[in-house]
Amino acid sequence: MLFAGRFILLCTIVLATTGASTLTQHDLLAKMRTINGGLYNMHIVSTSEHVIDGVTAQAVTEASGLRFVVRECSGELCIGNYFDGSRLFQFNFNGTLLPPRDQPVRYLRALRILAMLSFLDPQFGAGGGDITDGGAAAFDGVRCRRLLVSSPGAEPFAAYIDPRTALVAGAKGLEEDWTIRFSDYRHVAAFALPFAIDYNGAPLERYSSRTIVAAPLNAPHGLTPSFHATPTPGMALDPTSVSPLGTCKIAGVEARCLIDTGNSGLSMSLQLVEKLNLHPIGMLPIAGLGSYSTEVVRAGPLEIGNADFGDANYFVLSDAERYGYDLVVGADVLADTPVTIDYQRHLLTFGDSDPVSQSNMLPVHFEKFIPVVNVTLDGKPAQLAVDTGDESNINLAYAYYLKHSDLFSITSTAPVGGVGGLSVEDLGELPEIRLGGITAQNQPIGTTRTLQGTADGHLGAAFLSKFKAIVLDYPREQLYLAPL
């Protein structure tokens, strides 16, 4: 299995000198350490280019031990993945880190051990690692020496050493069916690193440069809020809106601000861009009911209720103002600290609260930086995005509805609008929905015909606003619901 291929295969293996096939395993490992000992402690930076949707983007890969970070950059804007040795995270163009649901950790740890020669570390065995001589074996038409490598929490693999060069020719997974081939070795500082990597016979990576740097590898990090020295009550919410809508400030200018958990980052209306006299720093695609490419601007600082956030990148929305807001605030301001939406008091505050004693807790996972919870719709399991920016009650993705059209009968239709387009929502009534220990009956439900949606649909603002309060805790991957 390959997960986000070019993001994962980093600085790969170099091993010993010629004659390795005639050496004992002990002597072979000793020669490997003579040539590449300490690689597992190095910080390696590699660059390559990829064409994505017809646009050339530069990829910068940093690796150190079991950790790696890969950035795909177009000009100043970079997105990518970060692996901390235990979990994989995605990050957006503001550096916001959130873990995707699929976590092939055993595979990733194996690749990191392979890539950085961690099995040559004298402490490898002390940590439960093991290396076994697998004898002679053919690899890519060459008779190689095979080493079987295993470590706790990692998929075992076989590394194949070419006896003619004493370099690793490639590797194979022993649980999953994958094969990696390394070639075009070049000297980089005191090491020899491959500049070409193939996966299952197809080109995967062609590095243009690889260097060893002294600075430590730093993980990406998004916006960190600072809280006012004198406590403020938070951002007052418009009582006439089911979505959390209030007034915030950006660059000292007041703006209508929508807190949208269905937004993967930050967005700004074209009118506000012009008012702040901002200039684009790049372009990226954006999607909602429709999709289009739009400019990205940098602005700030941002003040929301009791929290301040620094400068950040914003998508420019050409159609936001007609919906009654200038800023759409999503994952970038929610990822680092809990947020409480108090529907009874019409107030939004950032920071830790104590909702456990009065609330039901649901675990969340993230898809495209959006929180998703497991629910049961009239007995059928579903995964719904928690979307405070969707004014619906329960809004199913059309593909999910087509598979489960017996969930409700369509009794009416209504036009709906969103980022990038207009659509039609088919409406009806759902007999029952269950979320953790909560059961709600006879709930309005719909499906938007052009909604691709996150997961199987959305738990919208109309549903969430029926609670006394909700607490979204992205850092702990939890949602609290406080019933009235």
C-alpha cells in the first residue's frame, strides 16, 4: 500500500561497500555503519518538481529520524504532510495541522526506518528492533543479499543489498505488497543518497537536490491565539442567524464574521479585500456547491471575541458578501484551541471550558480539515461533517442519498446557495438520528443535488443550534453537545 506516495518516500537507503554478499551479517552491518553510520541522526532536505493539474509545483522534503515533512509549494503557498513518528498530519497553506482519519502508521514507520537507516542505530535492538539475515535473493534481476528488518509499530520489510556496489537496490514489504527501487546514488556530504525512487515499477521521485543541514527539523504550525489580558465575554452572535455570525476585526477594521467549521481555512470577501487594499500572493482552487480558482491574499491581525490571531492567508470569495458576511473563519482559528458556541447566550468564546459534566461527548475525525462524527440515521450508519456554515438541519451528500433513498420521502424542494454556485435541496423528515447517547426524532432532512460533501453529508447549523451549547475541541478531537 502506498499512502500519498511522493509525500512519504524520502531520503532512502545507502549501505556498505562491495563484497557485502560474502560477509557475515555482523560484518556487513559494521561496514554499513562505517559508510553511513549516523544517517539516522541527520536532517536531510530534498527538492523535486511535480506537475499537478498542469501546474508545476516544487516539493521540499525534510527528514530526520522517524519524522518527515513534505511541502508542495506554488510560489509562497505550501501545503503538505507531516509525520511525527507516530501519527500523520496534513497541513494547509497556513500551516494548520490536523490528522486525517486513515493512519497507515505501520507502513510509514517502516519507510522511515528504511529511509534513514534507523536499523543501523546501535539502540535499534534496545527498542525492540530486529535484523535477520534473509540469505541470497534476486531483486530486479540482480542477486542480492537480503536483510529482514522488524520493529515495534512498523511493518516488517526486506532490504536488498546489491553485492556489486554494497548499496541497497530496493525493498519489499512483508505484510503489504509494495516494492521500492533505489538508483542514481550520489555523494551528499559524508553519505551516498539515491536521487531516483521507483514504486512498483513506476517512477515515483526524482530529486533535483539533496543536502544535509545542521538546523533541527521543525514541524509546521498554524495560528496560535493570544488571549486578552482582561477577560472579555467573547464574540456576540446574531440571534437571528442559526449559523454563528458576529462582528470581528481584521487589520483594525470591523467585519461580519462567520464561524464555519465546514471551511478548511480562512476566506474573505472581495469587497473586504478592496477595502483593506490587499494584493494577491497566489491563486488556488476553492470548492463549495461549485468550484473555481481564486486569489489568495495575506491579512491580519484578526480579533475574534476574546482571542487574537496573527497574519494569515485568505481565499478571496467573489460571492461572499451577498450571504451577509465578509470573513469565513474555519480550521485555521479552530485547530489550536477549543471554541464554545453558546446558543442560549448567543456568545462564542475561545479557550478551555468544562463541558464534560453537562454534555455528551462525541469523538471526531477530520476529512479535509473538517470535523466528522459517526451517527446513525434511522438505523443506518453514516459519517456527517459538523458544519456550522451550512444552515440546513441534516444535509446529505447526494451520492449517499441515492444509496439510501428509503431514509425519507421528499415532500418539498428549496433553492440553496453557497460558495461557487446554486443548487436545489430535496427536503423531507427523518424518523430518528442518534449521536452517541443522544437521540433526536422527526428531524428535518434534505439532500443537495450538487453537494459532493464531506463524508456522507453535513450536520448543519439548524441542528446544532437546538442545543444549549456545543464545544468543538479540535486538539482533543472531540465534540461536546450540551442539551437544553
